[in-house]
Amino acid sequence: MTHATGRLDLPFTGICTFARSPYQPDWTVIDADVAILGAPFDAGTQWRAGARFGPRGVRDASTLFSFGHAGAYDHEDDVTYLADTTIVDLGDADIVHTDTVQSHANIKTGVRKILDAGALPVVIGGDHSVNIPCIDAFEGHAPFHIVQIDAHLDFVDIRHGVRNGHGNPMRRASEKAWVSGMTQIGIRNVSSTARDGYDAAHAFGADILSVRQTRKLGTDAVAARIPAGAPVYITIDIDGFCPSIAPGTGTPSHGGFLYYEILELLQKVAQDHDIVGIDLVEVAPDYDPTGTTSILAAQLLMNLLGFVFHARSQRA
């Protein structure tokens, strides 16, 4: 009887990085296609906090998909995704409790380092306010379009003096010369944004679609509304999904999307556009003892990265 040599190295062993990718604490020597940055900041929340543990939860869940095979074979597409894609995990931006300005500055620094290295930034929040420094980091880059998956419009301007909470990111993005427009998908029910915020979003040219409108139009028609040829930044609030499958979030809203509705849309967007950045926010693991929400987030990111880099190789 012979025994295998080396380690089997199963997913439940070892230290949790995203997809068990190499940890790179030195942000001056990033050498990869993708760099993961945690942004465990949730002081921008207006209801339930807890998304500060989102990066840990999503990283932990991502190990489910890290058996060490050479890429991820999808029999439906007959494609092996991520076989030649290098990913590093930079750890987390430093968060200073109660200090939004410094915490956001630290997140911006991390994203800027990733961009300077020529890698794709993938930021795991944290509440949706972390999108503000992510977008700020693109100053000086070519204009891009934002695709937002979310239950809430997040187009509040100033509320009681607060400009950079988790209800403000799309309003702040609209003020940037390097943001050419946005498509906001999944917006539904009573919202954190009042009528004047919707009016401002429409004045900016935002295309706002509810879940029901998105379903009625269908994947291809929704994707076709995004300006042809525009680079795209994708921001995903986990509460865009129905809380029946993603209860682990601070502001759940019933009537959300199911997994394949968003996966198929993102696949189409990745096929048609160059993806310049991604963030996924508002996972708050403590509200979901099953871990389902974190698994959904990790699975979505893994598949999305596969689509992005397969599409890049096809275009090349």
C-alpha cells in the first residue's frame, strides 16, 4: 500500500485568505491579476452595524471553493475559469474607530496601490460608505460607468451633516469627473433615499431599475442599457439579494434578487465591458448563523472574477 506524499491541504485547514490565495502584506510589491483588500468599516451604518466582520466572513466562506484544483471547471459553459489568474490578498486597510476620514483615507491608499500595480482591485466591505474611497482612488484614470446592485439608491446628499455614510456613496460618485454614469439595479420598496435624491440621480442621468423591472426586461435587455464600450466598476450591496438567501446584512429588504439573476447579468456585463474595479459590501455575518450570506458573497465574487478574466482573454 502506498501513501500520498505532501499535504492534502483541505479547505478547512490553514489560515483564511480569500480563496486561500497568497497573503501579501507589502502593498509596494503587488504582482498579481487581482488584489483583494478588506475594508472592515461599518461606522457609516444607520441601522444595524456588523459589516466590519464582512471581510472575515467572506474570506472564511471563500475557502469552500479552494480545493486547489487547477482553476474551476464549469460544465455548462465548458470553460475552466481562473486557471491562469493570479490572486493575492492584501489583508485589511487599517480602520480607526469612530474616524471616518482616516479610515476612508486608508482604504483609498490600498485601492490606489492596487491600481498603481496594474491589478484589479476587489474590495470586501464593510458598509457601503467604503465605496467612496474606492471611487476616489480612481482620480486621474479614464472615466468609467458604475453598475450598482442594491436594494437602496444610496444617493443621499447630506443628512444631519453626514456626507460619507452608507447612504451617500452613489451621490459622492456622481460628483467625480471620472464617473461617466451609473446603472442602479434592484432598487425597491421604501428607501433610505427621499424623492429629492431620486430626482438628483435622474438629473445625473442614472438608470434606475427595480427588481420587478429588471425581471420584466430580462438579462440581455438590462445589460444593453449600459453604455456600449464603457469601462465598468461594479459595486454589489448584498442586500440587493432577497433576505431569504442573504439575511446577514444590516438593512435587509424583501423582494430582492436570487443568485442566478445577478450571476447571469454580471457574466453578460463582464463579456461586454472591461471591468476596472469591484466592491462587495454590507455582509454582516452575525445576523446569519448559517453562514449562507457569506457563502453567497464569496461564490459570487469567485464566479465574477472567472467571468472577468475569461472575457479579457477572449477579447485579447
